[in-house]
Amino acid sequence: MPSRPVLKATALAIAVGALCGVCAALAHLPIPYLLGALLGSAVLVGFAPGLFPDDYKFPQPFRFAFVGVIGAMIGAQVDPEFVHRIPQLGMTLTGVAVFVVTAHALSYMLFRRMGGYDRATAFFCGSPGGLLESITLGEAAGADVRVLTLHHFLRIILVVAVLPLGMSLVYGRALGSSAGEGFAHGAAELSSLPILLVLCAGGSVLGLLLRLPAAPLSGPMLLAGIGSGAGLIELNPPNWVTQVAQVVIGVSLGVRFIGVTRDLLWRVLKLSVVGVAMMLAIGAAIAEALHLLTGEPWDVLLISLTPGGVIEMGLIALSLSVNPAFVTVHHLFRIVLTVLEITTVGKYVIGRDAAQR
């Protein structure tokens, strides 16, 4: 159970995040409650760090509860047509594999040459996913954990901030909940809430038992996807459910800037901007090739190939109404593939670094 100071600080951050989310919605920004909450909480911890305990961390059980909501909502978008398409995803999943290898190799070169990082730090900073695994393995390999952690947080935050804004510019209108789009199949119903709670609780347990990647998200998603794909359930919760989830996820990202000095932030941010821009360009090129080969919509493929967090990208897919089940399946595959890659290739990179030392 979090301490009282942690609970008070969390309540304050969520209140500020919610207020900024409302302002972002009034300004017609894409996915406003996520971006507004992220920006508001980041500014709060940057200018008023004394309001937070020295060892403050956002309560993960609270975050996971809303991650489960997102997972269940994504799974509820599955229909029989999508189930029949699963065996046909081989080419697009191959595109994800090409993205992981290419993005990681070029990011490693960028951090080595432009950033001057040692091999271990550059290798684990450059991985296009697997945040926790990269930090854990990187620390064991002697990487700079502060730099490594900040790079991965900034990768996720920059993608979450840039992608919806960029797509809004391309389409010439605000996308997501700020544009009045909903996530339900039909009219919003409060009666969907008990079903949603059951899916979140049961799916989280299922995800842990099966040891699924991103279990708090993938477990509810799998359970809801099975029920929805078989035509057994239909979720139509009010839009405020997803808006609250956006606020919680946004705040949990924004408060991660606690304790980061301005000098370190500026040094890492410059490299992160270049690295994320490079990864987005690689993803866009592969998305265009896959679009020509498969006929899948380019925007869906682009979101499926961006190096954001699987939870955040699933929420963006929900908000932009671009086949969230398709997007999340590809991001889960990216995470699994990235973890396998850094576990195997990392031994070779670390070995060379140790030999040179």
C-alpha cells in the first residue's frame, strides 16, 4: 500500500493532468487527455519537485488497473473478420522484424558516434522496445543506467507526443477523442462497466499465469478478444472511461521526469530526438513498402511500426480508430522479438566491450 505522501502527490498529479487534459480537448489536440496529462504532470514535477517525496514512483497497481481497461477495450475491437485474417499477418510481422533489426543497428551507431556512449550503453539505449528488459540487462552489462532509463522514457514520450500530432497535420484535422470519435461499437452503456471490470481482473490473472509480454495489457486484451471474436460479448462503455485511462497513463509518463537534472535531460533529449526521428523514418518507409505489397492502410501500418510503448500505442490506436487489435498484435511481436534480440546479440556486444577493457 503506497504511503500517504505518495497518495497525496499522485492525487495532485492526476488532478493537474486531468485539468490539462480538458484544456487540450478544448484546444482540439489529438488524444488530448493523454498528451495534456503527460505535459501537465511533467511541468508539475519539473517546477515543483518539492511536492513529491524524494523516492516517489507512480503507484504501479493503480496504473495497471487502467492498463487493463485499455487492453480490454482493444480486445473488444476484435471481430470474426480479424480472427480470419490472423494467419495472413506473416508479411506485416516480417516487416516488424526488419524494423527491429534495422532500427536497433542504426540507433547503436548513432549513440556510439554522435553520443560517444560505450558499447553497452549504446546497445541497450538503441533497442526499439523492451524497456524493463533493456534497463535490467544494460545495468548488468555495466551501462549507464541513468542515461539508459532516460533514453527509453523519452523514446516512448516523444513517439506518443509526435505521432498523433504529425498524423493530424497530414489529415488536416484533429484525430482521436478531441475530434468527437468514440471507441464503442454502439451506444454507450453503463451496463458494460461490470463486464469491463471482470475482463480486466480475469485477464490480468490470465496474463500473469501465461507469462504473456505486457501481461496487464495483453491478458485482458486476449480475454476480451476471444469473447468479442466469438460474438459472446460487446463492450460499449461511456467515453469517459477511456478518457480517465488516458489521464492516468499520461500522468504515469510525465512524473518520470522527477530527479532528472536539466543538463542530463538536454544532453539525452538531443540524441533522443534524432534517434526517434530516424526510427519513425524507418517505420514510415517499411509501412509504405508493406502498403504496396499487402494493401493494408498506410496509417495503420505506420502506427504498428513505431517504437512507442505497447500500452501507449494501443491507446493511440484506440483514439485514432485505426484497427487497435491489428496494431497491438504487431507491437507485442515487436517487444518479444526485441527482447530475444538484445538477449542474444547483447552477449556478443558486451563480450567485445569487455575484451577491449
